[in-house]
Amino acid sequence: MPPWLLDRIAAADPQYPTAAEAARRSLLRDGPMREWRNAAEPPPFAERETDARTPSILAESVRPDRRISDAGGEESLPGRLVRREGEPPTGDTAADQAYDGLGETHRLFARVFDRDAIDGAGGALEATVHFGDHYDNAFWDGERMVFGDGDGEVFRGFTESLSVVGHELAHGVTERTARLRYSGQSGALNEHISDVFGALVEQYAMGQDAAAATWLIGEGVFTSAVQGRALRDMLNPGTAYDDDVLGRDPQPAHFRDYIETTDDNGGVHLNSGIPNRAFALAARELGGFAWEHAGRIWYDALTSGRLRPTDGFHVFAAETVRAAEQRYGADSREARAVDAAWREVGIEPPEPRA
Amino acid sequence: MDVIVSRSGGIAGLRLTWRVDVDTQPDPDRWYVLIGEIPWEEAPAAPPEPDRYTYRIRCEPHEGAAHEDAGHEGDDHEPTSPKPHDDAAAEAREATLAERQLTGPWRELFDRVREAAEPQRGGRAER
């Protein structure tokens, strides 16, 4: 049985206590085996083997600590607390979507990446919904995820999309790890990381492999009036929408088309298309579940402690190749796939920094 | 004088631009007073918040406006101080603010702009 399905059954214990218990046991038993099957060769370091076992053990014990607040259409934070961890659904769609989305995101980080919440120490996951009046956005303010309801003409509510919820939470993870400065190339990488984990949350929750995945970010946030599929397309940047009102998706898919601009903190939501495509290409080349290889490599690079806040595309590319070599071996197919994916988007990974 | 507000960023990375010709508004003097009150050189600094909007606010004098005003300033015999809007009309001004910083007179100006004009979407990213 695929691990994502086991995870989902394991997490569903109130309804299916017996199945959930069985699934948890299976996860514990199979976790290390899955690791070994996926690795092209035995892990280079003994501690890697230990690392590989940890996620399922961690997943046994950790629960998210979610707190959802309602801003009631005002632009003030945090708003009124409407749902705490373990409380029943409120009946408010946005509040319950945020609660569920944070649960899915927590599950991916805990079970796959051995990370308990944003801070890695089980800290609260806080979100505010119904922020502002027809507010067309969702953001991370350094403490919480904030979601607007959309204007109803172009945008529906931003909690509609699991990849958007995952995207926002991942901003918190980046802030606690590589601290990529939100400007220019490092800012586009910050955005890229959020798109990667936003997409992976959705794929993990739906049990999609890299070939079946849509690679869309924000599917479901546009109204039916918009000619578009999503906010972004990681695999084919620049093709997510083409609409009379919105214009055409402006994301570049190759480094030669990098956009120099003063808008948007230096085009952080535009140029993220370049690394996004590299990730999707690597994941599809490797096949299977993206969180089991490309996702781990990217998470390793993000949390290695080797990235500096102002690092750009080339340094990051080198760090992902290095992370792939560390985890899977120097000439592993994983390392080769990551290297080739960067080259395909016009980034030649340099030697990693000493 | 045109006031142009360009909002970029946001999780969607979509740009909206509002443009208001202050001189065709019913109360141009109030606009000029407000523009004169804004501390353009002291836009507060704040670290960007991921996915939050960035506002670029510009005042563009119309062709010839700066010239007229320069002549005005050079008139030593003019006994009365210039009206506030003469000052405000003279120079191009620009500031970039994070959404959290859009408060006080900045917010008031943006709210007025939003009331007076429909936004235009998209267009090429500004260099």
C-alpha cells in the first residue's frame, strides 16, 4: 500500500480506529524499507540511515497545533479565534478549509521531512481567514498565514487551494531555515520553495505521482469567468492563464528570459518560474512520488545550513546537486536528474561552495 | 498632475495600476494639500512580507507645469506665499511602500485614488 494512503488512514483514527492502528504499524515497519528501495545505493553515512527511520516515528507522536482566527472582513490581525486544534468544524468554509489545509501541510512536513510544524518544534500553526474586504490575496506576515476572500469576479477565496495554504506555510519554514531574502533571485527562490512544498502538499494529499500531478499552484482560486487553470504552472511556466482581463501568465521558464524589474520585490513571483520548472523536470525524470526524491533533495538543501540569505539561482542549484549526491550518491540517477534539470532551464550548477 | 499607484506582488504576482489626473477632479486643491503633506522622503522602511503587496506611488506633473512654477518662484516681488498646490504641482515625487506601511496620509491618498479611478491590470513589469 502506498505510504501516502497509509498516512491518511493512520491520521483518520477517530473514524477508523482499527485500520488507523494497522496503517501506523505498517508505516513504522515499511518506512526504512521504502527508504532503501528508493535509494540507488546504501546511504553514504550511517546517520542517514537513522534519519531515514525518523519520519515515521515522529509521525507517530506529533499532532499539529492549529489556531484559526476570523478577521471578519477587517484588515486587522489576528482577528477572533474561531477554531482550535481538535475542535469540530465551524461551518465556515474558509475557516474549515484553512484548518484542513494546515493539517495536510503539517502531515507532509512531519511524515516525509521529519519536521514538526513551522519551527520544527511543534509550534502553533496560526491562520487568519476573511481578511479585508474582497481582499485578493493570501500572505505570510512572519507569524501567521492570512487569507482574503477574493473579489468574487477574478478570485474566489484563497483557502480553496491546498497548494496556496501549503505555499504560505512554507514561507514560514523558509523564514526559520535558509532565510532567503525576499528580493531579486533569493526572493524568487523563496517563492520557488513555497511553490515546491505547496505542490507537494497537494500531491501527497491526493496520492499523485510526478507524472499524474498537475504541477499547478492555486488551482481553484480563479472564478469560472477567468480563462485560466491556476496562478502558476511549475512544469510549463507562462501557461497558467491567458485571459482578457488578467492578460497572459508572465512567468519565464528559462534563465535567458529572467525579468529585471522593480515590481514585486524584483519580480519574485515572476522569476520563480525558472527554478519551478527545474524542480518539476527533475521530479518527472525520476518518476514516482516527487516528495520521496526531488522533495527530499530540495528540503535537504533548504535546511543544510549552507545557504546564505542572498544566494541566487546558481548557488541554490549547486546545493541541490550536492544534496542529491549526499543522499543518493555522487553519480546517482537522482544527482544526474537534478543537474540535468537545472541545465535545461539555463542554469549550469557550479561547484558547491566549500 | 497625475497620481499613479501601481500595486505589485501578492501571491498571484499580478499588477494593478490606478491613474488619476488631479486637475480634473472636483477638488484638486484638497489633493494638492494631501500630496504636500505626505513625507515623500521618509517612506518608512520595513522588511518585505512574503506575498504581501508592494505599492509604488508616483506624482507626475503635466508637461509645462514645472516650468510655470519655476517662473513663479523667481518672482521676488510676489508678496503672498504660493498656494500649497503650487509647491506640490512642481515636482515629480515617488515612493515605494510595503502594504503594512500604507497608513496615515499614504493610505488616505491611496483610498482617494482608488475611489477616483478604475484600475488597469497587467502590462509589462516595470524596470
